[in-house]
Amino acid sequence: MTRRTPVEQPREPGWVHATRDDPTVAALSEVVGGPAGSRVARHRWWTPVRVLLVLTGVCLALGMMTKAPCVTSQWQDGEVRYTAMCYSDMPYLYTGRGFTERHWPYSDDAEVRAEYQAMEYPVGISYWAWATSHVTWWLSGSPASDDPDRDVAEEGTLYVAVNAAGFALVVLLSTWLLAGVNRGRDAAGRRRSRPWDAAGFALAPALAVTGLVNWDLLAIGFVAAALWAWSRDRPVLTGVMIGLGTATKLFPLFLLGGVLVLCLRRRRWADLVNTVSAAFLAWGVANLPAWLLGPEDWKVFWSFNSERGADLGSLWLVWQQFTGDEVTDALVNRGSWIFFGAWCGAVLVVGLLAPRPPRLAQLGFLVVAGFLLVNKVYSPQYVLWLLPLAVLARPRWRELLAWQAAELLYFAAVWWYLGGFLAPGSDGQPVFYWVAIVLRVAAELWLVALVTRDVLRPEHDPVDRDPVEGGSDEPEPRPGAAADAPDGEAQTTSTRSNAVAV
């Protein structure tokens, strides 16, 4: 009798399938054959992370295409930038902050400061803006400052392109990092990574339309790196990334609140000290050159924000315009910090009362959301602050798309408002703009409520974590330690990483 050779069964991948995990994705997958079956196997080359990187590239390309009307006019048409919603701060700050002449943003030269304003951004953005101005100048043929044939408007357009190329690298790296953060368990109780959770970032409509408005994407890279480092039990690296992120934008600092809650719950005092110390040290090192070479210009960011009044997108602006009462800077500052302090206290209580240790992305999302809700300005690109945290805190496409729909409505409304295209109400007030602001805040509060429920009732959390440890926040197994591999065999840390993240 002929002996038959056993047919090797396909080995199931070591990650959670999005079509099995997310009801919205499962429903959409019906057009291509439905959710992944039980005999699905790995592809030799198209791993989830590689697919995510391609999708990120497509999203970024679409975002750059939205700027085409402004590129055509070299950002000189004041009406097009609002009607086509292609506005960007970068070409205007390129000429308005002395980058056309490659001036150091923290120069103490009196002539430079008499001609150009100091940068009102943290040092990380200022360094980047200055470095990319040198690249732009070199690509433009290194023109002399007094060259009569020099086309500064064309340089400004090139400056945006140079920054866009740099942002693309940052966003691709962010996607790769976010894909490795969440880990949970499948229906059979086996440990699985969740790289597809990062698809909410890679394909986010908000990422496409707001990515080139300002330099906020730089800070997103540090936030993604901090989340990845914490998920790998590297508190010092987490602190360094938070510190560098805070030197770029203020909001990464609020991740320390999440770290505090997790360390209090687990009594990880050494990790808390290491993370906080590394964060402040990294922030200090990053700020040192600016503070030494131009201390007065370095202070501009802090003074500008403390003296700023109610501005675009904020509830303070709605209140001021609706009531007709002047909202003073002192009232906004005091009211914002009182509310934010109370909000942080509530997040602390929620985190400590949760049945299981929350995930850092959940706590970070809650804290940053509280800051934005009462901030004196809520620019359209500030949705990027929440994006990497939201997609990991609540990896469900229905909720993410509903939230971003409100963000897109506001994105359109703010440009129409600035362009004067919104028909005023009967009392001459921009009622539609107020509605857009309120809907944006309401959608954010709805997402906050869902994440809070997930923290307090972990059975609702899409990331099915271990009952004792915190899922993505638990330390990685030491090399050689046994883990719940798909086939029941032991895998080392390096093997698991290669199978999931390569």
C-alpha cells in the first residue's frame, strides 16, 4: 500500500486579524470574500506592517494632492487657500521668520530681530524649520540674499515640499512603531499582536488633510516612539522620547500622567523615576542651545501662549462671540488650568479604580483630550495630537470614523470662516462655525466616554488583555522565555518580533 505524505497545514499568523476582530472591517470585507478563515496563513512578503506602510504612503500622497491648488498659485492667492482648504503655515513662516536668509531662529542680532519676528514654537520645531530652510536654499541653487532674480515665492513652495518629504519619513516610522504597541489575545486565549490597530492611523482622513498645516507631525513621531518603548518595558527610552516630544510640542508631556498612574498601580517606583528623569533631561538638552544663544527668543513661545486670548476652534471663542462679553487672557488661563487640573485628577482616579491596569494609550488619550477641550486655541491640525493615542486606545473603525467626520466638518468650517464665506445668521454671527466647534467637542467627548468605559469595564476593551497584566503595557518576555505561540511551541522574543513586525 502506498504511504501518503502528510500535508502540512498552513501555520496561522501570530497576529489578530482585523476582519475577525472589528465588526466594521468584517462587514466591509464581504466585498472581497469575507473575513479571514481558520486556515489562513502568512504571506511570505506582505506582512501586516509592510501593508500598513504602503497604505500610509497612499494616505500621505492623497494629502499632498489636496495642496495642489495652493501649490499652483505658490500660496500667493489669499482666496484659494481658503476655498480649496489647502492652507499651510509653512510658506508664510518661511518668509516671515527669516528663514529665507537662513537666520538662526534664536539669534540675538538686533537687526535680525528688528526685521523678523522670533519663532513662537518650541525648539524642536524651530530647529527643524531652520534645517529645512537650508535644504530649500541648497535645492534652489544657493541664491544670494540680494539676488534681484530670486523667486522667494517659489522657494516657499519648495520649502513645503522639503518639509513634506521629511514628514513622510516621520509618519512611516510612526506607523511602524504603532503597529508594534498593542498586544492581546485571540478568541482561543492565545497571545497575539495587533498590528492592524495602526491602520486607523495609516488611513486616517485627518492625517491626510491636516498633516501639512503645521509641523505637528514631528511630535507625533516622538509620541509613537514613547508608546512603543513603554510597551517594550524601556522606561528610560520612553522618558527620552517624551522629553524630545515635549521640546517639539507641549502635549507629549501629558503622557507622563499615564506613566504615573501605571507606576502607582504596580509600585514600579524605579520605572517612574527613570522615565520622569529621562524626560526632563532630554527636554533640557534639547532646549539648551536655544536658551544659551538666544534666551529672550527662547522665552517667546512661553510668553506668546500665556498672553494669547480666546482663539480659533475653542469653546472660549464661542462663548465670547455668542455672549458679546470679552473673555480676558487671565480668565482663559485660570479657567483652563483649573479645569485641566480637575480633569487630570479624574483620570488619576479612573486609572487607579480600574479593575485592570489601563493601557498607556488609553490614559494618554484621556489626558490630552482634556487639555484640548478647554485650550484657548484648538487649531484644525490639533486632531493629530489625539490620533495615535485614539487609534490604540479605541481600535474600532466605526468610532474612529465618526469622530474624524466631526473633525473634517470643522476643518472645512474653519477655512470658510476665515475666508468670510459662511453666511451669517440673523444676528450677524457665524452660527455655523459655532456648531462645527460644538460638534467637534461633542464627538471628542463621546470618544472619551467610550475609552473611559473600556478602562472601568475591561470586557468592553477591544484589546483583550491578560486579566492581571496590562496587555500592551506588560514587559516583553526575556529572550528564551516560553510564550503562547500559535502552535503551542516556545518562541523567543526575537522570533516573535520577526514574525509580527518585519
